[in-house]
Amino acid sequence: MDPKLLEILVCPVCKGPLDYRRSAAELVCKPCRLAYAIRDGIPVMLADEARELSADEAQADAS
């Protein structure tokens, strides 16, 4: 994932920062508890396609 792209991407719901989880190929918004998939190197920033996180997942450190 391009670091410059990560700097400008925000959650489409709350406009907050996103954590990059390389192992899961996702961008995570902890306040909204949503994970946005990265497919073929392109983040899918659609709230309708985001995966809801459990409380434990939302608190996990980005890796």
C-alpha cells in the first residue's frame, strides 16, 4: 500500500483516520468499527461494502 495514499485516505463515514492492517489487507476505522478491504492494491472505500468489526477486533493493534 502506498504510504502517501494512506496519509490522505479517511473513513468515508466519520472522516477519521484509518489504520492499515497489512496481514488482513484492510483499512480499519476504530471509532466506526468498520474494515475496508484492499483488493488488488486498491482500497474499496464504500461503507456498504465495509466489514463490521467486533469490539475485540476494533481494539486490536494495526499490523
